Amino acid sequence: MNGNSIGKALVLTCFGESHGPCVGAVIDGCPAGLPLSVEDVQTELNKRKPGLTGISTPRKEEDQVEILSGVFNGHTAGAPICLIVRNKDVESEVYEQIKNKPRPGHADYVAYLKYGGFGDFRGGGRFSGRVTATYTMAGAIAKKLLRFIGIGVLAHTVQIGKVKIPKNVTYNQIRENVYGNSVRCAVPESAVLMEKEILKAAEEGDSLGGVVEGVALNIPAGLGEPIFDSLDSDIAKMLFNIPAVKGVEFGAGFQVASLKGSENNDKYIIRKGKVVSQTNNAGGILGGISTGMPIVLRVAFKPTSSIAKRQKTVDLTKMEETEIELAGRHDPCVVPRAVPVVESCLAFVLADHAIRTGKIPHVLETKK
Amino acid sequence: MNGNSIGKALVLTCFGESHGPCVGAVIDGCPAGLPLSVEDVQTELNKRKPGLTGISTPRKEEDQVEILSGVFNGHTAGAPICLIVRNKDVESEVYEQIKNKPRPGHADYVAYLKYGGFGDFRGGGRFSGRVTATYTMAGAIAKKLLRFIGIGVLAHTVQIGKVKIPKNVTYNQIRENVYGNSVRCAVPESAVLMEKEILKAAEEGDSLGGVVEGVALNIPAGLGEPIFDSLDSDIAKMLFNIPAVKGVEFGAGFQVASLKGSENNDKYIIRKGKVVSQTNNAGGILGGISTGMPIVLRVAFKPTSSIAKRQKTVDLTKMEETEIELAGRHDPCVVPRAVPVVESCLAFVLADHAIRTGKIPHVLETKK
Amino acid sequence: MNGNSIGKALVLTCFGESHGPCVGAVIDGCPAGLPLSVEDVQTELNKRKPGLTGISTPRKEEDQVEILSGVFNGHTAGAPICLIVRNKDVESEVYEQIKNKPRPGHADYVAYLKYGGFGDFRGGGRFSGRVTATYTMAGAIAKKLLRFIGIGVLAHTVQIGKVKIPKNVTYNQIRENVYGNSVRCAVPESAVLMEKEILKAAEEGDSLGGVVEGVALNIPAGLGEPIFDSLDSDIAKMLFNIPAVKGVEFGAGFQVASLKGSENNDKYIIRKGKVVSQTNNAGGILGGISTGMPIVLRVAFKPTSSIAKRQKTVDLTKMEETEIELAGRHDPCVVPRAVPVVESCLAFVLADHAIRTGKIPHVLETKK
Amino acid sequence: MNGNSIGKALVLTCFGESHGPCVGAVIDGCPAGLPLSVEDVQTELNKRKPGLTGISTPRKEEDQVEILSGVFNGHTAGAPICLIVRNKDVESEVYEQIKNKPRPGHADYVAYLKYGGFGDFRGGGRFSGRVTATYTMAGAIAKKLLRFIGIGVLAHTVQIGKVKIPKNVTYNQIRENVYGNSVRCAVPESAVLMEKEILKAAEEGDSLGGVVEGVALNIPAGLGEPIFDSLDSDIAKMLFNIPAVKGVEFGAGFQVASLKGSENNDKYIIRKGKVVSQTNNAGGILGGISTGMPIVLRVAFKPTSSIAKRQKTVDLTKMEETEIELAGRHDPCVVPRAVPVVESCLAFVLADHAIRTGKIPHVLETKK
């Protein structure tokens, strides 16, 4: 039943259910001496807040972070940091019907089997997207650690439903535009089309999926511990723990299958006295180790499982086929809110490996 | 530097370099009482043997497995099982040139940086595809464990270069055809086209990538330990540790991004008194837990990095741009040999989780 | 910096500082379906409460447990359980002097070095005996799990200062007497002497150590995973994480050094159709595996480091020798309060191994 | 069934049975660039070789180490190092009788239960003291790593049977004398008495236990990761995995129970501009962290379970009481051969923590 911790040098332990008292994270292994305030974490949490834009769930959560341990005099103390967010605006009644009628596309049915009916089913319980608030809190700390060694992490929406961005956005475009529109897209014109697409699906009582790209810049070469703690495998593992993710690819990704070696190989050249590669089909990782080129990955999100449309399901007590119509409050598309979560997950794994390889020291500065 | 173990209940520790004395695996956590012979492992190893078909590397390895521990009187003893394969047909001389001239697409350069020049570079050393022989040995044991509870694991080539199989192969087609042709394809007509494609690339001194599909049948519901040891995240982590993998997707995979919720949700129905789903876009996993439907996943392989064509690179001692032409013996396409490796990796993770959840007992039968 | 989790099937992650907002525990891997209430945990916590008896610290903590996650409808849900206890009666001012003058026998100085001066030093921070409240909370759950399979765990004081109990107490004596006196001793007459000893030391501004014996009854044979997760090594590891522990021994312990093999070997006999041993010098563990005989161990506690007497120390800012006189509120002897902690630690490791070997199932009963 | 790996930064995975093909160790996480030869390991292995002195088992093992991976051009390569020692002089026939008649004091009976009769019982199989050859091989590497940062590790026999050394040996005495006599004792006069004691016990067909002291010098302050990976708890865990160990204590150990705080506290003073403590009752560890003072610990070993005397046991097939007389070849006292094993175990844990805290870098020197 265990399995709620991840990371080797920086370890995230996550707890809490959607409609329980809170969701929380214990971050163990954070170096001492990192300046850390409630605001630092709150800023990141706010990026995934529900109820912001009219295209996401009307559930209003303040999502106010509380630091329970590990921070002393405004700095991390070298002790485990526990952060929680209380659950406030919960409507548990509407979930009574799913107790015996599993929602298609959700984990209700398998959770029922696995936990013998004892699992907290309200709002999806432990399987709610709400757990990603804890990834974001951990990500807030990870990002501050990475900035200490100059690494920047970005993410942006590259596809929602059938709308894709036109190719080639620069890192600056991402930085400048991504939080300027409701769909977290680096191309403002595409953002408009994506919003429309979501609103249309919402009107139909339906939902949309999409693709988020994650990028990490200024990465030192050498992160990743092959064979089995290779950087890509650890990043992929973390990303597949975001609910709704069905695919992860690095660099040229699935396209690589139809390239020839002579096309796909990133040739080495020298620029400004440094070895770099002409292209980056590898997405910044070779042999499970960061090359120093930007890490580039894409994550496929399925459309929100909760839809307003009537759907077939079964009644588990009567063991007969029936239908279900969901009245709860849901995002017609989780992709925009997933953007900061992808950022956080990528940052967390990079910080874990940066500590593990000694690129981030155990004490960030000696106190006077 | 550590990171060469994977799994929680069934743990694989892997060692050995391409041109060292051997490659080996320690499998810890295998229940006692499983009948296990050298032949059981050898059969699986033979599936990925090089030099079989004219379309793979001319390197001739006997790949004869040796059991060093953990097996007593023809059964597993409840102790760690160490299996090794000696390296015999090694031509290390041709690798002298890569010492200072990293091969594009390979891990040479990052390994050089990470291990301070101490790494064994011969044949890619620790980064050689040869390490997957150890995954296959572990997979041989995992498959036998899974058969004990009726689980079957299959894999097959669905794409090589630009040749894809036409849709919809049955599990029987995979079972019957996949090891009947050199490219491990379930569709004989596609196999012919794929072979041609590889031979053509080989003639050009070039290489091809492709996609392998993995399938697991008769899976009990309930495998996987969310949040962080979810079944898909653990399978993905294992698969990304196969050299050359650049993408992993489950069920509808990246296509899911352009589906609507009403299209993508797998509706529950009752068939023969059991709850099943009408479709399997989830690929057999919801909320990180197996649903009981077949697990279906696809893995993207990049074209072999080693090609005969002259390529740009840098001389690390002189820090100047140069070129490299590789004389070594390489597969023009690793995909066919990756098929048993994908099978093994999938089997390994399933066996780990089946033990972890108690579906496979700690002692398989009581000895008289 | 990480290292705040322990256990493999049942995992305890611990956070919080003595004078921070709270101390807390995340218990991951607890089977679903265990009835669990605030009272269950509170009862155990109360056993180690400070301020009970006049022989312990006057610090008054309500030590009221709060369940933040993992319990639903009065049962464990199969999700991680977070339990916290708020810190209320803190007097942090008196700790200002130790900031630069490390207290002899405490971790102040090494913590200062290790965490670069960023560690929370108030009340010993992370090194306070207060963290054992989290062991006790985890122990409360572990004990309930063990009772499910009939295992009972006891502990009692066998020595305080120079007062030892006369030999041979029965398990019933422990059960009946241990919480009936302030020193948690199974022999009432010894308890009186021990109390006197403590009061005398307290009057002198000094402190005492002692020895606690832990016992586990009705243990199934087969717990423990050699070589490295042997039952004794895992129990010892857990016990050495209780502050002030300097020695751990099993069965005949250090006495074994002067016994002959013929004296020490526990001979097998048959009683009521079962194989048992005539003696239990092994303390219930052979080859790292439980034999089915009672597990018996002893833990040596050093005298409380905080004493009222003036002591030599150094001023770290001036790098000169000085003296320190501690005004804080401390137990003159931690041994009595350590009794429930030893119980909890022993219970935790046994529950971890009982789950790991499948003796405790993943779901405790199927819900109707 | 798993549990054959230990360590977090430096990980030892151990395999092999007493009468199988070999015993072996995989050491994962060793920094690249450490000069390492077969001789380096052989030297350490030779210290625990059987058959040396007339007071140990007549079993003659060459114990010739073979390096299977991880070493390249005379240096560690940053890859896992696999070392094996073949088993040569095995007499398995004599073990037929113990198949159904468990030897008192051995793990035979619990192993039989745990592994359902499938375990390799010959020579104790996985429970043989022979597995400590793998600890010694790992220790050889650990000691070389520690020497890189100036740490020295020693061990010596302080008690055999009822013979104890007179107090106060210096580190130089240990260094000079310990391998100069057959019982690994730093006091030559005591060594003579101890030898006699062993020979007497051997003549009687009996066996003796004893106590080994381990010491580590020139330790940097700051090793250890509290709460749960504290240095003492990790060392204790490792030591309890040596067969026959029944107790572990640090510094003043069990004596601490009868000391007062004012006697036990190690006062800080300044010597040569450095903070040190006047005494070392803590044994070099406070709060689970190394203080910089020498680490001092003692380990209690029980008398060898295998004795020539006839002993009571049971016949498991007939479920009746019977007797057993052991004809195998055994050490009448394992303590002398345990000395290098204690050294190795202590060194291994220190090296693990030294890497983990960054005191030993990931690459030991940059290759030209």
C-alpha cells in the first residue's frame, strides 16, 4: 500500500485526499540555508489555482499554504519541510452516487477493488488532481534550489484538443506569454483558439485533452545516474504520476521512429569554446545523463474524465449495467492547470539529481 | 554514482560493461520454489541474441548464461539469484578513436564528463545495448513468476522507419508470428517491408528507428501503488532505461490529446458476470492501478546512433571540430532485438508489483 | 540531508521540531480497513506525556493528536496517514544562550556544523526527545495492526541508575504493573527505589540513565529478510534512532560473550505438537529471522544530557572555553518516558515486516 | 524475500551460498578514479581466511577474488563493481543430516519454515558466516575510499570467553599488534590467554564467544543523516547483519545506564584551536552525527553454534525429539575472524555516509 514517496536525495512524501482535511507534502533532503517564505510557495500554488479563468472548475479553494516544519528564521533548516493546504470548499454530497457507480475514465472502480471499499471516494479522494497541489509545493522549493545554480524550468501548452501551436517558439516567448493567457500557451493567437475550443467542449458537456511541453535551461552536463536512475527515466516516472498523463517523450520523441540515424544524431560542434550539439533531437539527455543542452519533453494529457454527458457504467452492488450523470464541478480541460504541475515535476527531479551529484551543496551558505 | 538497482519487492541490480569480463544481474526477492533452469533463461536470452539474421550486428556472442547463486535443486531458494553472461567476441581496438572523439548520438561525451575520463568507453561500456541482456535474464524469471498467476506478456514491432503495421492485430497473431520473422513483427507482409527498409538503410551506411508495442494479458486488477509507485510510472521508468528509447505511451497515448472525454472514457459494462470496459483507451491502467483490461503500451526507439557515414564531432583533447567514421559492428536497427527486451521490462515491473501486492506468494509451493 | 523515513512496507516519515508549529508523522503503507480513531493514537501518546509524575519535565504539552489524512469513516483508507501534535507550551527564550554555547552531551555542536548554523536550535530542534512523540503515534497504528494477528508488544524499565530489577519477571507482571508506577517498572518494590534514585539525582541537579527491556509475544516464525533486512538489524536501527540510546542487545546480549556454545545454544524440543526451544538465549531471532519464541531485547539509555549543574563548554563565536548552566525544563531521567517509545519502535518494525512477509494482508476485511 | 542490499550512496548487494558456486558482492556508487587492484581486495580477504591458525576451521578456501565489472585500467570506472570468490573446498555430504534435524543455535529451522524447504541448507547456505567474505570485499573498497580523506578504521578482540583485555589500549597498540597474533588482540599477553581458552573449548567439543571493538579515527564532524539514517543506527544495522552478533554498543555503551549526567556528558574544550571533548563517552556520535572524536563501538559475538557435543533437537519429518552430533568443520570461536569483518562493516557505513554528505567526491581525480 505504500508508494507515496519519490526521489533519492530530495524526497517528496505526499499525503491527503481531495475532501479530507488537507493535502500535504513532506520534502526531505532540502539543503539548509535556502531562503524560503510562505509567499515563495504561494506564488507557485496560485499558478494552478482552480476557479481563475472561467474555463476551469468553479470550486473555489483559497489554497493557502501553511509551513509546519523545516523552516527557521526564514531559511530552510536542513530538516524535513512539511507544507499543507487545507481543503475548504468541498461539496461531498454529490459524490454519494459514485460510491457504487464508478465513473468511466476515473480510478473509482480499481480503487474500490484495491482498497476493499475503504478508500475515500469523495472527489476521487487520493486520485484527485488535487494531489498535484503537493507537487507544486515541492516544485516551488525545487525551483528555488535550481535557481541557486542557474537552472530555469519552463512549461507551456502546445496542444489542446485539435489545436496545436505553430512550430518553433523561443524560450523568451514562453517566459513572456505563458501566464498571460488562461490556457498557458506561448503563442497568443493559438491561445485564443484553444480557449474557444475548451468553451465549446464545455458547452457540449464534454472535455478536452492536450499536450504540455516542459523545458529546462542552463542544465549542467552530468545529471542522471544510469542504468536505472537515468535522468529521463526519473523524469518520466514523476510525470506519469500526474493524473491524466498517457504519454511522455523527450526531444524528437515518437517522431524519432521515422528518422534515419544520420538525421537524428546531434552532431558535436564547438561554439564559444564549448562543446555543444548542432541540433537537440536528444532533448538534452543521452545515455540517461544530461548533455548540457536544454532538456525538452512533451506530456500527453487525456481529456478530463468527468463530463456532464450521461455515460454507461455499472452498479457494483446490483452488478447490473446502468448510467451516470455527473453533477460535480470539473475543469473541461486540465491542461492549462497542468502547466505549472509539469514545471514542478521537472524541477523536482532535476533538483533531486543536482543534489545527488553534488551540484547543489548540502548547506547553501554559511551563516554568520 | 549509484543507481543500478530497480524494483521494490523484486529488485534487479545490474552490472557489467560491453567489453569487460561479463554482464550480470542480481535478482533479489524472487519467491522460493520456482522451478528454474539454465535453459529457462537461455531461451529468453536467445531471442535477443545478436548475429541471428543478417540484419543485425555481426558480433557473435554465445551469450551463454551462468547461474552463480540462488538456485538449489532446480528451484529458486529464496536467496538472491546472480546470473552472468561472459563477453567473448570483443573487438576493443576499434574503439580507441572514440576515446577522444565522442560519437554523435552516443553517451560517450557525457560519460566522459561524468566519470572524469575513468569510464570504460570500449563498445560504449556501461552504455552499450549489451546491458539489456541483463534485463532479459531478469525478464526470464519474471515471466515464469507471472505465468504462475496466469499473466502473459507479449511485444511486437509496429513500426520500423516509415513502415507501420496496418491496424488491429490480435493477441494470437502476435503470439504466432512475432518470432517467425527477423523483425519481430506480427504481420508477415509488413515484416517483409520492414526487412527491406532495414537492408536499404544498412547499404546506405545509415540506420533506422521504430516503435515496439508491449501487451500484458490476464492482469489482475489492483497492481500499482499510487501516488508515486503507480504501475504506469514504474513501467515507464523501466522502459526509459532501455538505451535508445525516446518515448513511452499507454493505451491511446499521444492520440488522447485530440480526443474528447466522451470519446476517450472507457465505459463499464458487464460481460460474463464481470465488470469490463467497452474500449481500452486507458491501456489497462487507471489512476496508476491495473484495471484488469490488457495493458497496452508503445515505446519509440531512435535509429541506431552508430552509423557508417562520416559525421561531424569534436576532438576533446584538441578542442577542435573534426569528423568520425565508425568501423565497429552495429545493428542498423535495434528495434527487432528490442522486442524481447520490452517484453522483459514489462514482465519485470509486473512481477515486482504482483509480489508487492501479494498476488504472487513468497513461497510458491511447500516442498515435500 | 534526507534520512527522515524508515521502513520498507510500512514507512514512517517524521517531521517537526521541538519548538516549531508541530511534530508529525506520515505513515505510508498501512493496510486499508483498520479501525482507527483519534483516541487509539491519543491513548498511546498519553503514555509518554511529559509532566505526569513529578519526576519528569514540568513542560506541559497537551499532546493532542490531529489526523490530517488517510482515515475515512473510522477506518484506514489505504492512503498515507498524517498525524500531528501541535507544540504549545514552548519557552524558546531560554535557548538563546545555547545558540553559541553547545550543551555537553547534546547534538547542538554537531548540528551547528552540519547545518551551517541554519538548524533550529530551540529546545534541541530536530534532536529533541520530542520527536519520539511521532514514533509513538506510528507505534499506535503498528500495535493495532499487530493485534490483528495476535502479536503483543511490551516494554518495561529494568534499570535506572544503579537500581536493577531482580531477575525473572513474567509477561503478566509486566502487563499488570508497568503503567501502575511512575518509572514503568514491572516490579513495584524496584519502582519505589528507582523513583527515589531519580528524585535524589534531580535534587543534585543531575540526571540518570537506565535500561529498558522490550518484549514481543506470539510472534510468527519467519519475520525478517536476511541478509541486510534481518529482523534484529532493523529493530536495532529503529531503536538507535531514539535519542540517548547507546546500546542494544538481543536475548542473552553481551553476556553471550562469556557463555560456551553448549550453554548458549537453545535446544529444540516439542511441546503441544509444536517445535519450540528450551531456552531463549537467542531472544527470538536466529539468522535474522523470528523463530516464534518471544523477542527479547534491551536498550541502554544515557542519563539526560541537560543537567542543572554548571558545565564546561566553549563559546563558538569567540572560540574560547566557558561554562554553561541550563535553566530549561528537563526530565532528570528519560527512561520512564522511553518505555512506550521502545514499545512503539519494536511494534513498528514488527508491523513493517509482518506486512512485508504477507502475515498482515493489504486489506484487513472486505467492506459490505 | 528481498533485503540483500544495504547503503544509500554506496550500496552493497550481496549474493551466494556457502556451498554454491561462489559468494559475491556488487558495490554500486563507488566514485570513479579510485585505484583498485585484485591485490587490494585480496589483502583484506586474507585477513579473514579460514584455516590460518589452527584455532579455526580446517576448511581450506583459497578465497581468490575475481573482479567481474566496474574496474577499468586499474581504476574504478563509476560503474557497479562485482566481486566474487569461488567456493572450492566444500564437503556437502555431511550436511544431509541437518536437512530434517535443525542444528540448535543455527538458522536451519527458521530458514526451513521461511523458504518452504527450498533454501540451500548445505553449510548453512545463505546463513553461513561465509557471506561475510562479501562484507570484507566491500570493506576493502570502503577502506580505500576512506583513506582518500584520511579516515582510518581499526578493530580488535577485547574479550574471548571469560578472558578480557586489561583496559586502555592505544590506537598504536591496536595497529601494531592486532594482526600479529591468531586472536586479533592488541594485548599480546591477553592473546596468549585467549588462544588457550579457545583450544580448551575446542578440545571439549565446545565453542566460545567474545567481544570485538571497532574504532574509526580522524572522522570529519557531520556524518550521519538524522532522524532515521543516523550514523549509529546505520552502523548498528550493518553490524547486526554479521552472523552471531547479539549486541552493539557505542562509547560507554551499557555502562552508561549507571552513570550520572555530570559523569557521562563529554565537556567541550579547545585544543590546538579546535573544539574537542575532554572525554568520549559518546563514542564519537551525538544526535546520530559524528562529532569528530573517534568512533568507538563494541560488538558481542555468541559462541559458534556448531559444536561437536551431542545436542537435543527435533526431527522435522517425524516431529519427534532426537539428538544431533555435528561432524562438519567449524571455528571453535569466530571472534578472531570477525575482527576484519567488523572493520569492514564500520568502514562500509562510513564510506556510504562520507559520499552521501559530499566528503568524498564523485570523481576522485580528473584523468589526464
